Amino acid sequence: MSATSPASPALALPVADRLTPAGPSGVPGGWKIRLEDPFNRYYRYPLARQLVRVLVKTPVTPNQVTLIQPFLAALAGYCVTFDDARHLALAALLFEVRSILDCADGTLARAKNLMSPAGHAIDAMADWIGVIVLYAGIVQHFRLHPPPAGPWSPYISTTGILCVVLFHAALRSFASDYFKLKYTSIFETGRDETVESLRRKVLALADRPSLFARIDVFIGQMGHLAFEREWFHPERSRCSIGEAQVQQLIREERAPRTRLIGGLWALSNGDAFLSMVVISLLVNQLWLGQLLFATVGVAWIYGVLLINALFLRGASKRARLATA
């Protein structure tokens, strides 16, 4: 999350940011941190907290921390084009620094009280640019250094496999962001604010039609279309989860099934995918990693979506039984 202006009204901020209590130096807490990649939760945020303690005393802004991240990703992408372990390890290090800064920008924004409505979109754009330039380097790597043929070779090209990997990564990021907002708002406000949050953003476009605001709304509309199965309309759209189902989920917050869902999404978001890419670079197994993402990874995210749907459907049934 980035920021461009002094504190904005709380209701203008993304729900997951304005509802989640911040810990020391602005580090998020509650369900937001519970649904983070474990590397973020236990390693990157603690480092980011130490970095922010220094940056909060300087004129450095959260936007500046955000905007340097694509350049680090581009350097990592360039290093990936080489075929020796040293360059691949350097690429992993550069991209890991980018990931730490990705945790630090939001932490710095909270610590300096500079949250901005456009911050989520700016941060998301920086993340997507980072992934694109990294994978541009990976595509070039396999053009210069073709991987060995395998049983898949007659059916799909190397580029085709990489396209499947990127689709899998986009689905991870898209779905995890949507359900992070859903579960964070349910367990921390007592209601599902996925629709209300998007409605506020759409209505705010009349007063704040910036590029970043439009991008943020587009991302939200695509999420609503994918998971509510309708095109979002600010007047007609309603959340598919009713009050009884929300209350049932709240009663089951500490249940093993709820903890399981939280753990699955923590391992299934875009940051978790990038962590695994970095690990594959460090151990010099870039191609093996891509094959696993295109097979096991795709099966994993579809499996998580199925389990998540069954979890929500089960909560709805238990809510009806409780009121019967």
C-alpha cells in the first residue's frame, strides 16, 4: 500500500486496511496478517518494521518505496536471463529485496499516517509490473537456454507452459485478494463488505476519476464478476452472503475448519507464489519450478477454491439449521 497525501477519511480507504488494527510501526494485524504469505508474516514484515523505524524519521514517502520496486524486479529479470547459478541467486536476492520493500511501503504509510485511497491500486500496479518484468526475463532465459524435452513436449511448448504458470499466478492473486477482503471484513466488522467497499469506490469515481482509482475499481469489478457471477451494478448488486451466514462464520472463527481456510489462503496468494519462484532461483531449479507451478500449482489453487466454496456453503447450511 502506498500513499500520496495526508490522512484521508477512513471510509475512503480499502476495507482491509482501515479495519485491520496495526501493530508496532504500522505492521498490520488481525485477519489481514493471518492471510499473508508465511514468509511475509514471519520474515519480511519483521524486517520491514526495522526498516520503517529508520525511514519514518526521513522525508522518504511510501510512494517512493513503492516506485523503486519495479526497477529492482527489472534488474532481477535481467539477471534471470543468464544460465549460471550466481546470476540466478543474484536475481533471487534482488527480487527478495523488492518483496521486503513491498511490505515496508504499506507499513511506512500506516506509521506516517499517509494512507491514500489510490494507494492500493498503486501498490497493485507496482506488483504486477514486477511480476511481468521478472517473467519477461524468465521467458528470455528459456529462449536462450532451452529446457530439456519431456513427455509434455509434443503437446505444449515452453512458452505455453509459462503462460499456464502466469494464468495460475493471476488466479492466485485475484482470488486471494477477493477472499482476504471478505474474511477480514466478516471477522473484524461483523459483515461482508466486498460489495459495499466496491460500491463506495464506484460512486467515488464521480469525484475522484484518477487512473489509479479506475484501476482499483476495475480489479474489484472483475473479482465480483468471477466470484459473485454477475457484472457489478452499484444500485442493484447485493452480497451473496446473508446476515445469518455471516453470524455463523463469526461463531466458527476459532473452529478448525476456519483455521484451515485461513491457512490455505495464506499459502495460495500471489506473494506465496513469488516466494516459491525465488526459492527455485536460489536452488537453481527454475525449470522444475515452472513445471510444478503449471501442474501441481494449478491443481492446488482450483482445489483451494473448491474447499473454500464448500466451506461457505456449509456455513450457510449450518446457519439455516441453527435458526430452524
